[in-house]
Amino acid sequence: MKYCLAFLIIFLLLDCNKELSDTGTNLNCESLQQGLLNNDAAIVDSLLGNLLDMDYSEENLIKLADTISKSCDIQATLVCFDCIETLPAQSDITLTFLDNGDSTVRELDFTAGVNYKTIKLVGVQ
């Protein structure tokens, strides 16, 4: 009986770890930082992956910034939601991190994907 319980616990732990990695919350922070340094929106978009597969909303952009901050040594803050007056409107997340001891700041611009069902990265500055 105790072997069955131990097996069940191990199975549940492995299953939970699998779900965590499937959601894309295990960011490759080094590559993300390199993509930010190079202002490479394609790389940053690829690395954020599944994190962008949620409805475009202020709440979800705050969650995105929190996930980046908690996962990497990068301070991410939603500066504004739909405040960049373009068509469609864009939102801004500011990222601050150290590169060789120097503080570096980059901005990610986001807009809504199709029918507001995803978050679309527009650019890195």
C-alpha cells in the first residue's frame, strides 16, 4: 500500500512539472535577454511563445510582466494599456535588466491578436 502511495505522489509531481513546462513558463532567460539586447522582436516573440496565448487585456499583460519578472532576472512592468495611439492601439511593457553590470532598458509594444484572443508582440525598442 505504501508503495502505491509513493508511486502516486511521484506520478503527480512529474505530471505537474510537465504541465508547467507545457505552458511556456520556463523561459530561456539568457536567450530572452540576448533578443532584447539585439532588439530582435522575432526571437523575443518566439521565446515568449505560449505566454502570448491569452486574451489581450490589461490584466493578462500584467500577468505576462509578472511572469517575466519572476522567471528571469528582468524587471518587467506594464507601463500603459492601449495608450499608444495607433490603429489598433498598443500597450507598452518596460523591461530593465543588467548587461555586463550596466542597467539596460527595453520596451515591448503589444497589440491585440485576432479577435483579442491572443497578445501580439509588435516590436522591441
